[in-house]
Amino acid sequence: MNKLTIRDIDVAGKRVLVRVDFNVPLDEKTGTITDDSRIRAAIPTISYLIDQDARIILCSHLGRPDGKVVESLRLGVVAGHLSRLLGKRVEAAGDCVGPGVEKAVKNLMNGGVLLLENLRFHSAEEENEPGFAKALANLADIYVDDAFGTAHRNHASIVGVTEYLPSVAGLLMEKELEYLGGILESPEHPFGGLVGGAKVTDKVEMLENIMSKVDFILVGGGMAATFLKAKDYEVGLSLIEEERLDTAAGLMGKAEKEGVRLVLPVDVVVADEINAGAKSETVSVENIGPGRRIVDIGERTIEMFSEELRSARTVFWNGPMGINEIPQFATGTRTMAELLSGLDAVTIIGGGSTADVVTNMGLADKMTFISTGGGASLRFLGGKKLPGVEALLDKDQAITVEK
Ligand code: 3PG
Ligand code: MG
């Protein structure tokens, strides 16, 4: 990675504004955090800054409040959780800019941690409004971006703020770019992609970009229906993206040209309805029939995918193989997760729902790396530059911190 990091600068006694991605899932009824992976992932940066006697000002968004204060999306619950993880009090500010916040920053001791209120309570955040970016910057001497999961957004706390402060990467940002960059630059072969999830649209950029680097691509999940339809199979009531049929055909053509084995399901689980207890059976892809929809990959497909994966040295996985929220249709996804966890290979898991599955199954420690970015990791593997990364200082740039 060619960006400066917190290790390259002197932060002792400095006010350091750290953008983190604490956009964690909350239980709808109780408001408690259901998966704290993103908070834990930011701990190395925060602990490093505490050890270095910096004055730490954390900022994040939570959900999509659209420029209004939404009580259920306050970051207080995150501050409490972070306090417990750090074994140290983390103060929650009432806002992210303004006199109250300025006062809280002034009172911050060396090694102290303050968490600002949800950035997206201000529409200026997503609009990347310069006045708001400047107000955030005015709170600090140095800016650190550790929010890989939001690095694909051109927002004030991600991009705007870097106009006004020396800006470097945090340790999570560095790790994400190293692991994800590593599979693009020098993957050990055989290298394969396991992709699923609802839509082809979300994955096109990534698939096109990795096509020249992989040995095989295994396609499951809802998106497999569009690929099967593009090959003229009857897919019944399965959701397909009409406007992506040509894209799917194009990807299959490209795979053939590149000598990449693009493997589609040979059998699938089909159901009359998508709910627990729905009647379902496994059929070969020739026999899906008109009235049913695909809800998982079948046993023969699981075996075929497994065989490819067992020979791999590097695997990237993004997207469930079926409707894994319903246990009855989660077999494909769970079997793939278990198989990957036992491989003697570099296993990289894309963020979002794939990361949730692996974490909830207790397999997180058995994977090489789980990205904290869903959209951001797909964009990055799609070969696109992330605005949040581009805005940071390069390794060969000099850094000047005003006091
Ligand atoms: C995410 O969870 O995808 C990131 O936190 C970014 O959130 P957003 O998709 O609402 O911009
Ligand atoms: Mg998102």
C-alpha cells in the first residue's frame, strides 16, 4: 500500500480525528448491536493511538437517517460497547460539530477517546459540503481514515475533510488494502471466486476485473438464475435481471476466451414459496419448471463446487448460495462456509451478508481475512479507485502538522 499510515506520523498530544465505520447491525426491537465485528476491527488503530498519547476523536455514520436526527440511530450504544471492549471510558458527544463538541474536544486528555454523534444526522455529510468538512477538520490536527467500509463514498468525513488536515490511513484500512490488493496483484494459483447473492448487477464490475486473474468462478445464489436463463434454461419464478442477460452471456463468453472455468449449478433446490416450511425439492437445472423458484444450490452442485475449492490456493467469496435467512435453504451457504474454513488456502471473505454468515457460524477465525466492506470491497476488486483511499497522503509525500 502506498499511503502513509498512523505509524508514519507523530501523534503524541495531537488531536486526531478518526473516521471509523461503526455502521453496525442493530436489533430492531431492543436496539442492541447484533454483530460488533466492525467495532472490534477498529480497535488496533484506537489502541495504538491511546498508547501513543493522542487525543482521539472518533466519527462514524450509522444507518441512513438522511440528514435528520433519528433517535434509534444515535451512537451512544456504540460508545458504551466500545468502552467495554477498550476497558476505558469513551465519551459520546451530543453532535458532531458545534460549540458543545468543541468543548468536549478541549477537555480531552492525552489518551482520551470521544465519539461524535452520527455524521449522517447532517445532510451536509453525504453532500460533502465544504463548510461541514471544515468544521469537522477544525476539531483536530490530524485526520485518520480507518473506515474501509465507507471508502467508496464521496462524503465530507471521508473526502472533504482531507482538504484541511494531513490525512493518513488507519491500521484496518491498511490491512484491508493489503489483503484485497494482494489477491488482485499476486494471488497464489489456483485462484477462484465463489459468488452468489441476489443480483448480477452488484458483481459485474468485480467479475469482469478478476476474470483475467482467476482460474475458476463458481456462481450460486439468486444471481445464478440470470446466468441459467441466459443459457436458455427455464428458471420458473426465480427473480432474474432481464437487463443483465446480455451481461451474463458476455461474462460466460469472456470466461471461455480467458480459459476460466465458469461453473453454474447443475442442480438446485426449488420451492413454491419463500418461507420456512415451504414445500421444496432438489431438481436438475433442466427440470425447474414454470411455477417454482430457486432457493439454494443442490447436492451435486455442492459437490462440484467443493471439488474446485479443495484444489484452490486462493479463494474470494462474496454472496450466499441461497436464501440463507431461512435455515431450510441455507445448506449450500453453510456447506461452503465450512469447506472454506478448512481449506489450506488463502480465504478472503467479502463483507456484508457473507461476513455475517461466517461470523455467526463461529468460523471467522478460520478464514484468512474477512473484509469489513461490502460495497467498498466489490468496488475495490472491480479495479476502481476508492475516493476515501485516493484522498490520503502517499508514502512519498511530506507531512506537516500545524499546532
Ligand atoms: C456499509 O455498510 O455499506 C457502509 O457502512 C456504507 O454505508 P452506506 O451503504 O449506507 O453508504
Ligand atoms: Mg452499503
